[in-house]
Amino acid sequence: MPEQCRIGPSAGPGDGPVSVPIPVPITGLITGSIPVPVPVPFSTLSPTLFQRVLPSAGSRRRTDTVTVAELRGRERVITANRQTSWAFADAFVAEDEALRWARDRAREAGLPSVSPGTGAALRMLAATADAKAVAEIGTGTGVSGIYLLLGMRPDGVLTTVDPEPERQQFARQAFRAAGFAGNRARFIPGRALDVLPRLADGGYDLVFCDGDRTESLDYLAESLRLLRPGGLVCFEGVFADGRTVDSAAQPPEVLRLRELLRAVRESPELLSSLLPVGDGLLCAVRRP
Ligand SMILES: C[S@@+](CC[C@H](N)C(=O)[O-])C[C@H]1O[C@@H](n2cnc3c(N)ncnc32)[C@H](O)[C@@H]1O
């Protein structure tokens, strides 16, 4: 029996989501028929934001049958299976005592931390960049900082900025518990836009942004100045819990995130990728 899947709207007005039967050969772990009611509100995707990545489905009739090969790479197709796979990917990495401790402190403070999947991606990106100098906006209690340090060179230094010294104190403890020497991290209390201008031009291999979402575009501008050619900038939380692609009225924070996504995607200085880990990790390399 074919898997049921939903196709999102075309960029044109009035096109709601449609259900199409997809002849998927069912293999591996998946057995039996898979009726997949898709909870993702495709009808609410912002056409302006996604016009380029979501090719028009205007020519496709509601009864069309599409093959898996045709679907590959089309973001408008999401199955419940894929959502399960995302959850699996996000929980793929086991966390140690120090990470759990930092996560618990964040939870007590009502503060979000990067997911294990996002942390693992950051760790891998820092290692890939052979990062010696990383700047972080939004220390929190140190969850993301531990992952970044794990990926950086053994002599690398993380410069991390947060206006809340008490949170940075927790992060300092967490870094110590994770086995990092005190000179591996430089804690700067303050707001990013006050602190970043004091950091050296071209002096950073990676900039991780997880501070105030309304300042995202300013973080991008500062990051382009701070990064060496070939360096990476990453923005956490760009899905905003699904609100980024929801056409209902959204707060300024979400509108700024949409502007950020467009700016990064369209910047001639950057090569970008939006990783669907955690709440969305937007990554880009500054072209050499
Ligand atoms: C989501 S938490 C960071 C979590 C952390 N990256 C982690 O995964 O463990 C956001 C942090 O940004 C900080 N923050 C808020 N406004 C900021 C600003 N203007 N500049 C720098 N940090 C800011 C908050 O105090 C908070 O600790």
C-alpha cells in the first residue's frame, strides 16, 4: 500500500495542502502500510521566504502520484517517519555528567539549551574548522559551550558573552566538570552588541549565535567582521518552534529570524545550510 504523504502548497495563493499517494517500496525497519497524517501546517508556509527552496506545485494535480526519487530534496514533503527520524537523530548522542549538570541548571532557570543533536553538530563543525578561536553569543549555563570546546583544538579558546554573570558562573563550573582547563574559556559579561565590537577582526574560526533573536541581523554583520575567510557562523533556534514557517501573525523576534534566513541565503559572502537539528541550526561558511 502506498505511503500517504502531503505535498505543500505552491507559491500561489489559495493552494492548500493536498494528499498524494506515494508508491514507496517498504523496506528495512518499516513494515506494513503507513498511513501518515502529516501534522505539519504546510498551508501556512511563507511563500516569500520559501519560494526558491519550494518549487511551485502549480502544475501538479491533486491526484498526482509522485515517486520517492522525485521527492528527494523537496522540503515541502515531510512524513511522520521523517519526524521520528529527526527525533532519533537528535537523541543520537549520549551526554555525560557535566552536560547533564549544565542542562539541569538551565532547566531550573527556565532557560533553553541546545539539543544534543545541535550540540553534536556544533562539536563536529568546530572540529572540522580546526577551531582555535570561537566566539559564542549567549553562554547560558554552558551546554553549547561544552560541545564547542569538545570540537575545538586542545589549545583553543572559547570567548563567550552573556549579560547574566550568574549563568556564566554555572557555565564556568560545567566547563571545569567537563575537564577543561580554566584558560580554555574567556567569559565576558555583557550584551553582545556592546562586547562584539571589541573583538578582533578576522580573529575567529567560528561564531555561534544564541542570544537575543531580535538582534540576529546585527550578529550576522558582526560575525562577518569577526570570521576569518573560511570560518563558520551558526544561528541556533531559527525554526522558532515552527513559527518561522507559520503565516499567522508573528512577533518581531520571528520576523527578524525570517530576515536573517533570507540575508544568509542571499549573501554572496556566505555558503549556507539550514540543519534540521533541534530547533533549527542555520550555518554558513564565509567564502575564502
Ligand atoms: C538560549 S540561552 C543560551 C543557551 C546556551 N547557548 C546553551 O545552549 O547552553 C540564551 C542566552 O542568551 C543570553 N542573552 C540574552 N540577550 C543577550 C544579548 N543581548 N547578548 C548576549 N547574550 C544574551 C541570555 O542571558 C541567555 O543566557
